[in-house]
Amino acid sequence: MTHPEQDTELPEDPDLQTAVQTTEPVSNEAAVENALPEPKLQASEEDLENRSVLVLEDDPVQVKLLCKHLESLQMRVTHVDTIARAKAALESEIPNLAIFDVRLPDGSGLELCQELDAQPRFADLPIIVLSSMTSDDMVRRSRASGARYFLGKPYDPNILLLLIRQLIGEG
């Protein structure tokens, strides 16, 4: 994977700029169902159907929301809530896509990105970092760790779909 050095300026990337959002977070399960619209863009079945995605997220509300959107795209979702479980899942199957939170009970999703980036067998694994920490520095750190995209929480499901299609939908 290629990515910028941590101390260099990122090139202009419209998808990356669009992905960083600042909106009010969804704070309870009751709000999940109505919090964000269903994706308006339609992914064709042959694009994403049965593609596998590993979701590393420990917040139950975010898990429910994210899995709902991914499953609506007919993707096969494996959810884990710790880095240790993510590593175990990656040992048994390399997914088509990974979506990692940053702050986790047993470490940082960015550190896991760096570990995977250093291993040739994961060189083709596209990773999206999903975090409520949306500073420019966090975006740079995410990209420097090996993640292809950063998406701020709460996210627009249409942006998520665009990023997924960019990463695996055309491959």
C-alpha cells in the first residue's frame, strides 16, 4: 500500500474531504432506526453482493447502524469488538474490505492498520477508518497508518457506499 508520510501534507482528495463530517452523534439505539437515511445510491448486486467486510467497532449503536447499512448492500458482515478478535478473524479469512474504529478496549485501530500494512498478505486489503475524532491530524494519521479512507462519525450512508464502491465495487 502506498500512503503519505505522517509529516507531509496530504494531496487534495475530494472523497477524503467529503468524508470528514461534523454532525450530531446518534447516542441511543432507539435513534438508530431513524438517525440516517437509507443509501439513495443503489449498488448493483454484482458489485457488492456477498463481498465480505470485517467491522471492528465496540459501540453497540454504531455496530447496529453500520451493519444495517452494509447488510442492505447484500454484503457479508463479520463484526468484532476488539483488536484481538479482529486478528483472529483475519487469520481465518481475509475480507474484501475492513472498517476499523480508532478507540477500542484493547488498543488502537490505527495500530492494527499499521500492523496489517507491514504484512504482504494484507497488502490488498482496503481499510476505512471510522471515527468520531475528525481532526485533520486524525485523517492524516489514518492515512499514514495504511487506511485508504477516513470517514467521520456519524457518517452519511451514501458517502460510505461511494467509498466502498471506490475500493471494492469495481474490482
